[in-house]
Amino acid sequence: MPREKSPSTQTPRKRAPRKKAAAASPVATTFGQFVGPEQRAALIAEAAFFRAEKRGFATGHEVEDWLAAESEVDAKLMHAVESGPRT
């Protein structure tokens, strides 16, 4: 007859290996050459405002506006990074 485990004979759990810290993405570090986090947030806020204004400030689309503005600003910043500094 197999022996049943009792609470006093529990097997110890093994810990999962630690996850390595995520390295900063090259895109994020490259954006830093052009704008800081505060400037990026200001650009996103401005773009989100214009999106809301275009829609007549209808409620319920704030997050959608912010995410779309964030994508738009990041695309513009990425384009600036890829094209290099202006001379």
C-alpha cells in the first residue's frame, strides 16, 4: 500500500531561478538623445489633447486618445532617430 503524505512530511518547494533585469530597449535610450521623459510626456499630452479636441471632447475615449498619441509621438521620435540629427 502506498504511503500517503501527511502535512509534516511535505517536500520542500524549489524556487524558480531569478529573472534577469530587463535591459533598456535601444529605442528608449535613443529617444533620450532627443527628448527627456518629461518632454515626451508633454508631447503625448499635447497630441492627446488635439485628438480629443478633434472629437469634440466626447468622454470615454481618454485612454484611447492617450495610447494613439503615444504611438504617434514614438513613431515621430523613432523617425527622427533613424534619420539622424539635423545639420
